[in-house]
Amino acid sequence: MNPRPLIIDDTTLRDGEQTAGVAFSLEEKLAIARALDGIGVPELEVGIPAMGAEERAGIQALAALGLDAHLLVWARMRDDDIALCDGLGVQMVDLSIPVSEQQIARKLGRDRAWVLENIERCVPRALALGLEVCIGGEDASRADDDFLVQVAETAQAAGATRFRFADTLGVLDPFAVHERITRLRRAVDIDIEMHAHDDLGLATANTLAAVRAGATHVNTTVNGLGERAGNAALEEVAVALRCLHGIDSGVELRGINAVSQLVAEASGRPLPWQKSVVGEGVFTHESGIHVDGLLKDPRNYQGFDPALLGRAHRLVLGKHSGSHGVMRGYAELGIRLSEEQAQRLLPLIRTFAVQHKRAPEAAELEQIYRIHM
């Protein structure tokens, strides 16, 4: 496992806002930053200075909050972008540059030597502004392995303290991530950050694989916002680190749900009912076999304790309920049923669920009981 402290660098306010159609107001940005800082997220990537004066003013306003979190901004590895990072009140800049042959040649019309020269030239310029420097390897997942090591070594020699491995298109699986990060970890002493995208649904798994291979930092976004299919979700990564690997990221898990709701509202992207960790349905149970097992011992069907998140299991009645679930559901309404009564009500509840495409609410359960009992 990773011998260094693991740092979550949340980029909801940068890459999260790059979700198509999402644009946070300054008030929303300030509220999100306070909320993330309030639950102990140690680093926040808060914007792109080159976007304009309004963006830079917003970054300055975020810095003026006096948060405990370490703040960084994103910039292209260009002199004009770097100059715009001056005086914003942040501590670090991520200088991004393509490192795959595809993007170096087909996007920039350059070659590998130009990339290395640019790193050597630009890192000292950012350092001269009093900023720490992370080199962001765009499309690192499609870069040549030997060249990627050269990039990281050049970054370290130039004075950068971190290298960001970006799976920009979300094309790696956890096995490939582990191999790539392991090789980088052996080659350089600087921090390594994993930036995973979710195009194949593997962003959280890839992030965990990077941690196992020695990554010191991981990028996340609340609710998995981000370009295309999004980024590794803060809530998934923080809970998985705790429950699967025993790693305390410093994030207060009981506060995650409130932050998730805040970002869902500000982004205009409602949470899917079955969204892992924070979705309404995550701890909701209907199946008779599952409900019976939960009533006997929650650990029978509990991957992790919802109390970690300040939540609890919720039992609902529907098509797949059994008599024990019906008895429990009515008991919560103050109505004690015999096994025989539960069996009589069960087909009525199932019919209701099929017709209405949802579980009956308390008043509807009471009505079914009054009519048929």
C-alpha cells in the first residue's frame, strides 16, 4: 500500500464545471468550496485563469475565504497562461501539456523534444511566481511508457513537485493503471496524482488501483461530474478508500450526502436513484429474501454500514416483498399483522406496485389494510 499520506484533490470547481451545460455562479462556487472544506477535503482545484477576468476574480474570491484546503488552478503550459496565475492567492498551478503521440502531433503539431523543452522552460516561470507546480500529463494513458518516464523525470528536475497522470479518455482498466503508476513511482520521487475519467465506468476502480501502485494524490469530483461520462466520484473514492483499504482520506463521510445534494442542485444534474453511495436507493430494500436477511442481521446484505454516511437502511413494500417485510412495514405504522394477514395483503401490495410503478406510501398501505382487513 501507499506509504505516503493520500491526498484527495477535488476538481468539482474546475473539471466538474466542464461538464457540458454546467456553469456555477460565484455564489454557488463559494458555497461548494465551503462545503468541501467543511468536510475536510484537503485540496481543491478551483478554476482556469485563462478563461477571463471574471474567472480570475472568482478564483480570488475563493482564495479570500481562508479555507484550510490547499488551492490550485489549471493552466496550459504557455507563458501567457502562467502569467495570468500571478496574484490569485492560490498555492499551486497544474501546468497541463499533452504527452501522447496522438495529441502532441495531431493536436499541437509538435514533437516530443518540444514537450520536454517546454517543461524545462515553463516550470521555473511558475515557480518564480511563488507557486508550487504540478505537471499535468494530458492523455498520459495513451503515451509511450518510456517517454512518460522522461516527462516525469524532466518535471522533477525542473522543480515540479507533482506529476498528474491523466487518463483523459477513460481508456484504461485497473490492471493497466497499476502497471503504469508502478513504473512512474519507481522512476521519480515527486508526488503522483491520478486523474481518472469514467468513459468505461472504471474511474473509481482505476483511482483505487493507482493508490495501490503508489499514487499520492487523486482527483475527484462530487457526484462524478466532468467531461463526457465524468470523473472519479468523491463520494465513491472516499468511501471505498475507507471501507476497502482502511485509508482515511480525512473526508468526513457523514457530510458527503449534503455536499452531494448541494452540487446536484447547483449543477442542474439530479442524482440517479441508484447512484452509488449517495443515491436515494442505495440502502433501500424490497426483495423478500434480502429484507428477511436484513431483519435477522444487517450484515447479511450490508456491504458497508450506512451509518458511516449518517444514513440507514430503508425497507419498502412492492412486487418482490415477502410476508416478513409486510409485517415489518405495517409494524412501523403501528399495525400488528399475523402471518395469515400478511399473506392476504401481499398480492394486493404487489398489484399496487405493478400498476403504479412504485412502492405504496404509508397512507396507501393504511388504505389497503382498512379496505381488505
